[in-house]
Amino acid sequence: MSINTLLAGPVLRRMQSERITLWLATSKPVQWRLALFPDKHDSQVHEIRGHCRELKVAEHFYVHLIDLPLSMPLPTDSWVGYELSYKNDTDGEWINLTQESPHLLYPGKSTLGFVIHSRVQSVLHGSCRKPHYARQEGTSAGDGLVRADQHLLELADTPTEWPALLMMGGDQIYTDDVAGPMLVAIHRLLDELNSPAEHLPGTQLETSHTLHREQPHYYTRDQLLPKTKANKDIRAVLFTGVKKPVFTTDNARNHLISLAEVMAMYLLVWSPIPWRYTEMTIPVDVPTEFAERYEAQLEAMEEFVAELDCVHRLMAHIPVAMMFDDHDITDDWNLSAEWEATAYSEPFSRRIVGNALVAYLVCQAWGNAPENFSDDMMSRCDEALQLPGEEAHEELITELIAFRSWQYKWDTEPALMVVDTRTNRWRSEFNPAHPSGLMDWEALSELQQRLLGHDAVLLVSPAPIFGVKLIETIQKVFTWFGKPLMVDAENWMAHRGAASTLLNLFRHGKTPQNFVILSGDVHYSFAYEVELRSKKNSPNIWQITSSGFRNEFPRKLLDILDRLNRWLYAPWSPLNWFTKRRKMRIVPRKPEHGSRGERLVNGSGVGLLTLDANGAPLKITQLLADGDSIDFRKRMEDEAH
């Protein structure tokens, strides 16, 4: 079968007047030519040599990162059309990507395009995109990225009004919660791409090819490990599913394992093109007891795939910033010191985490800040991708587990600062089973230094810094009983040292005056205004959470928790004085058309934040995937807590 040259992309990454970064995946090695057509300015044509790195993932799968410095800076606040063309080494003809993929173009446009904003006037943001998510009542959940594309489409005639960027704040993929139909599609695609075989340590499988073909272990991947006492903890961490009766029940028995599986997942969630070379009809390998589940997941997956044209188009037109959360790697990744000791001490679980990290580097982190990843590191990555399971692969995994430069800053105005809350953890000094602080003292001190000199900042923390107090209290109760994994026990206030250091950061005299925190993770959306009670000139702090793109909280349960939280932590409640936030005044914004006591929005979608000239929010909106829009109304003075 002849495979289309373009597999995924172009994805716009960091875009500046003097330097632009794009990510793509192809089925063969190619040369690139980029033509830029800024409005009312001279066009530019660049044959890209020396500014594109190519990584070979499989015989028919190559990843490219174009990181191009421009001698003629691009104008800001105006449309810049672009044409990206390729040719094979053996073929002198340049082929425009949109010739093969016309769905990438917005109606009325003859080229792809983008706008580099001199100031961030608006931002799209969100997290948590589970392809097979389906509501219990069977109605469509939709996809927040499709809603984001619709927003750009509505403004296609005035693209200077487009948001400055799309912030994807975690769980861009779910390695640990994979639908049977998705895993089948991955395996069939890998056959077409001809991925290399990977030796999988600690299992009874010969190589990853055995896993992809003869023994795929659909819904039964916990059985791959030999049944020894030492492997019991590994199965609990990765495969048996983390049971969280307070919130939800997750099943991780289809956890992605091989490097090729994770790399293929990225293609299948960002582009419709690879779906031409795979399909999801149920194979004989699926155990009969899971057939009904498979068919239910198939319906949700077909809905997801049908809208990927829009997602592909969106990411080719707006700069996309990304940061991992746990599901990009595995559920509850680095939750506690005990979790780390368990997962990293056994070769198989270490490989699973490491493979997800390698794929995150190649598909997400690399484009955030290419300078964070040296040429030597990317050369080692290239070798690991081509020889998975060999020494170079193991050495790269060791390097990435220890790597501490995933955080980054974009020089927008206000600056976009994205923090890593997963690998710089403040481990519990008292009990290794207790949740670690999301950032340690050193990382928080470095963050404070980066904040100096800024009047306003957009700070991205995958988990909310100021969350729903009742839900955080439930998390703490489960931790007290020694069951932190029974709920998502990760929040900024769960660790005394991290919480105290973080809150002191807001009290620092040189903290930015306008401090907007963008978060996701929790599967519901809300907006808080925060003031320091003891400081006359308190910085203006906003906690704005949008979650998820395609995931939601159990509806009835969230409604109960939302209303209980309003009652238990009302202004007059003495419970407020038992919280680490007692020196702060938290004022929730009320969702438009929300009922009395309702402060949380539950629905797949994408956040839209509009800023004024000083970097303060003018409007906070949740664009729901069903087409509705909900504004969070201005502060409710009588509701501070």
C-alpha cells in the first residue's frame, strides 16, 4: 500500500517574529521549502537546510522539527500566509502540503496562515483529551479542540482577532487508559509503518512485534508480568487500574507499552491521515467477555475520528504550547516517593514510563523550547528510536527520568511561563507513601527568579494552585487513611512545604501585579479571584481552570460536591481557618446562567481567556463542545472565603 507522505502536522509550535518552529510527521525522508506571505510585506522563501531535524521512528514514519531563524522578521498583528512544500531526495518536484490535504485550509483561504501577536489579547486553553470518552447517558461529549477550530473558523475573515496561542496543559494523550479499538488501530497502523522490534524486559514476550501481532493482550495486559510477589506492586501501579470510588473508576489494562505504540498514538489523535491505513473492526484476539465494551468504545472512537480534520486544521494555524501531566506518561506518575521507588526499580515498568517520556520529548516538549534539548540528546534520541530496546534506548530513558528542564517560557506579552509539576517533586519527609509536593523548594525558588521584572504573567500549572477546597479535603482524608491512590490526591496544598513556599511566592514584593494561573487536570472548569488578606497592595491573582477537552466529571457527584463546598466553606464557616489558604481571600466567579450555589462548569470544551492591556482578565469563557458558551461572571463580593 502506498502511504501518503504527510502523516501529521504541520503543528505550529513557538512562533516569533525572528524565529518559527513547526512539527510534522511524514512517511518518508523529505526536504522542506517554506514560503511566507505576510500581508503588506515582501514574501520570503526558505529552502530549509540545517534548520530541520529529522528523526526516524519506523520505515514509514519520520518526525521533523523545523526551527527556522528569520533574517527578515515577520510583522506582528497581521496575517502571515504560508506554504509548506516537500520533495523527496530522488524527485525534484516540490509538492505543497495542501494539494494532498486540502482540509487544512479554512474556507476562502488559499494558504495556511498564522498571526504573531505583539500582545496576548486572548488565549485558548485546556487539558484532558480522552479519545473514547463517552457520557453515561450516551450523548455526545464532543471535542474541545474541534470547538477551538470552530472559533477560528468564525473569525476566519478577521484572523488578527484569533487567540495568540492554544495552551494544552496536560493529558494530551492517555497512555494508561486506551480503548480497545484505539489499541487495535495502533497495531494495524504499526504494521503499515513497519516499526522496528523492541525487546521488552521482564516479560514473557520475545519482542514488541509479538505484542503488536500474535499476543496483543487486549484488556489483559496486566497478565504480561510473571506472577511473582515482586511484580504485584508493578501491576497495581500500572495495570490493574487505579480504583477511585469517590470520583471514578479507571481501567488501565490496555496501557501502552512499546515505544512504537506511544508514537503511533500521537499520530492518531492529531491527524486524520493515518486513519486511512488502519481500522477498528473487532479482532479475534479480543476476549469475548470484553466484546460488549469494545463495541461501546468503538462508537465513541468513530465519533472522535470523524472530527479530526478540524483538529488537524486548528493546529496548523495557531501556535500550540504543551506540558505533560500524568496521563501523558502514566496515571499518578511520580505521585509519591514510594511510587517512584516501585516504578523505577523494575525494568518493565521503567521501560513503560521511559517510552512515554521519549515520545513526549519527540512529539511535545521538543517544539516548546528546542534549545532545551541539545543536539547530542536528539542524536541519542534518534538512535534510540531506530534501535528500541538496545543500550542507547536504555541510556536515553535514564537521562530523561533524571531530566529537569521540561519547564519553559515564551516571550509573549504577558510572558507565558509553563511549570513542570511532575519531575521536580518535593518528597514527603515523613512517609514515602504520602503524596509529594508538586514542586520542590529549588524549583519554586527558580520560578520566583523567573517572575522578577514582569508586571504581568500567564503561569501554567497543570493542576490548579487554588482548587475546590472540599475536593482537596476529601483527597487529604484518603491520604490520612493511607489510601492516596484511591483518589487523585495531587494538589498544591497536599504537601505543607510546597504549599507554604508557593504561597510565600505570591507575597513577595516583586511578584507581578497581574498574575493569571491557567490550569486543567480536574475535569471541570471554574474561575477564582484571589487576594492576600494581610497585604495592602495585593497582587491581582486569578485561578482559571478549563478541563477537559474531551473528558468530564461524573455529573451528579460534581453537582453535590459543588454545592457542599459552597456551604462548608462559606465566608462565615470556621473551616476556612483550618486551610493553608486562610491568609488569602478566594472569590469564585459564577458561571453565567448557573443555578444558586453552582460555581463549577462540567462539560467538554475549551477555555477562552480575554485580557486587557495590563494582562488582567477582561472575560473568562468556557466554549463548550456542544456549541454553547458560558461566561464566568464578575466577582461575587458576598462569597469570599
